[in-house]
Amino acid sequence: MAIIKPTLAIKAFASDYSVTADQGPLSFALDLSVTTDVTTVGVNSGRKVVSRADGAGGTLFDGSLITGDTAASGSNGSFLYLKNMTAAGGTGNIIVGFEADDSNVDDQADISDAGNASRLFTLLPQEFAFFPYDHTMDIIVDASADNIVLEWWKFDRSTTVSGYVGG
């Protein structure tokens, strides 16, 4: 078994901080740090080239391939790390969304549209996200341009480590 120790640290200076370059957006200084140990059984990683072609990049993880349709809450899952590898100052965004397994939602739909309820978030160049994933839906991706590289890591807390669709 492997152990991961994810740490989130957020630090912001107060808006009246004396060094102009380090002035923050808040009326008070914020120093938040959270660390937790998570037992895992598997780690997968890779990179996917996401393109705007045909309106979507497609499926990144297929939840039904990972756990089937019988996954009880908390019985399976993983933590996902996703990063937009576009160089700082670049213009390629990655849009991340979801599709419920066996739904009538087309996973090739353009999730970059403002009204698309399947869109979860957008990763600007060099931005990342780290979040839990229960394997009960598909994770889908789209891009604002062609050939945008998405780096991904999947830290499984279940006994199944498959489900990556490809790219």
C-alpha cells in the first residue's frame, strides 16, 4: 500500500500590508494549511492532448469501466490531480465536466458553452485541480484551442485502477 499526503496551503496578505507588491485582497491576513494522509492502493498517471476539434476533447475517465454500476458511496474512489500544461501566458484553456453514466447526455457536447450544466470548472494555463472522484460518472474534457496538454494523476483508494479512456 502506498500513502499520499496531499497538502493545501493558501496564504494571502492583508490589503493594508506594508509592502505594496505583496498587498492582498483581504482585510486580514490568511494563512491556511491542511494536510491529510490517505491510504491508496494504486497510482496511474498520464497526459492527454485535448483539442477543440469536433466540439469536445472527449472522455478522460469512464466511471462504469472503473467500478461498474454498483459502487456504494465511499466503497470505491480516487483522488484526481489535473493540470493544464500550457505555458504561463498562453491562451489554451481546458474545460472539465462530467457525464452521468448511462445518461442521454452526449459526451461529445461542447462543454465550453456558458449554459452547459455538465461543466464543472476551467483550468487556465498552469492551473491545477485536486479533488475526490467516486467513479459514479464520467469525467469529460474540452479545450479552447487545439493540442492543449492535460496532465493527470489518479490516486486510487479502491481495488480497481483502470478506467482511463486514453489520449
